[in-house]
Amino acid sequence: MIDEEWDILVIFDSCRYDIFRDTYKEYFPNAKLTKATNKYITSTEDWLLNTFSNKDCSNIVYMCPIYSLREWIKNWPGEHKFFHHVIEVWRTHWNREMETVLPDDMMKLSINTIKEYDDKRIVIHFMQPHHPYMYWGGHKTKTDDLKPYLGDKKPVKKISYKRKFADFIEGICPHLFWRFTGRLNMLPEWNLGYIWYKHGRDGVVKGYTEDLKYILGCAKKIHNQFPNKKMVISADHGEELGDGKIHKIYRMNYKLQRPKTKQVLEVPWCEV
């Protein structure tokens, strides 16, 4: 990615090639789309390491929605030049209700950043279409991980034995976890497991696709502001969405090794 020609690189997190291919033309009818294959990259951390480590990134401004970026970079091997500037969008625009950085906030900040750093290359990293799906109202994530950065503004609830047992089951078999907790009414409405439990895989794909359309619209608005800059839309990795051949999972489960299926490894490279 570093060696390719672009002024603005838009990264859609967990964006798989096939669903992007069937969606993008409504927003970028004249864009050139090709398929890129990450042979072994199955996570954002892997992508960052393999894309930017040991590369000269001193002319890149990175719009970051992920609080763990700096911790990952500390462990990079070898020599590398850090980005010219990292704008940690999650610090100022973490939405506590949706538990993510919203696309509109990323879009507005990106437009201002491109104007401010007109002579730099800009990487804009949208968290979507990675869950939580805005279409289904968001998703409660591990907010506890953000306490050192955002402050503990929410009371810590005591974890029941029933919830502990459910979490134990999740580590063994996500499908069994969702069936177990769904029947006990322990899944909040915005949880991915709840979506699968109530709407099946079609509901998961629906949320993913609608969020992808939303951020394509945001990317289009950014491009309209800077028509003379070359924009490329790509992704850090894809997403299984439950149709992989190795084992079926309906979300990114970091307790398991992510499967190296084509749905995860194939991503778009769309030159606007």
C-alpha cells in the first residue's frame, strides 16, 4: 500500500471484496476496482505491522479509531519511521451509546485534516463495516478496555455466576453460547449473537451491508470535497460472516484463531 499511488487512502475495517464489489458502483460508478489478496493477514494488528513497519511513513497522517494502535506499534521489530501525525479520533469522538467511532464524525474530521495537512498523504480508517452494526443500533463492546483512556464514567456491575458461565461457554463454542444466552434473555438487543439468534445469518449480513453503504456515502462526500486528490478505498482484512469453509463464526472472535478463508483474505482495492 505504501508504494502505490494515492493521496487519500480510505480503510474500511473488515471489508470483504465480494460484498464491496456488489455495492460500490452506486457511489463510485467510474472507479476502478481490483481484488487484493492478503495471504496471511487476518487482523488489524497484522495489517498495520505488514503495511507500515520498516517503511518510511513520515509523510503520512493516520486517522485512527483504534485505542490499541500505540501499544501495537511498541512491539514492531526493526527500524521504522512513525507517521508524521496520528489523530486518535477515538479519544474525542468515541460514541458511548453505539460503542464505536461513528462514520459521520470520522468523515468531518477527515475533511478538516486533509485541508490542514494538504501536503501529506492521509489514511482514513473507518471502523465500519466491522461490527457493531449501526443498522441494528450498535453493540456493547469491552468498554472496560478504554477506562485508562476515557475514564470510568460507568458503574461497574457485579458479574453474575450465570454470566460467567455464559462467557465460559462462549470461549468453547460461540453457537452454543448464543443459544444458551438467547434462551435466558441474556443477550442485549445490539449484541451480534442476538442478531444471529433472532434474524439468522441474513440479519448479520444485512447489518454489515447497510453499514458498508453508509461509509461508502461518507467516502463519496470526502472525495467530492477533494476531486483533484487521488483516493483509494481498501481494507485491513475481510470478514467471514459465517460462510467460511473451515468453521462457521458470525463475528470476529479473538478467542479463536481467525480462519484464512478467501472471505477474510480478499479485500478491495478501489481507485476513485
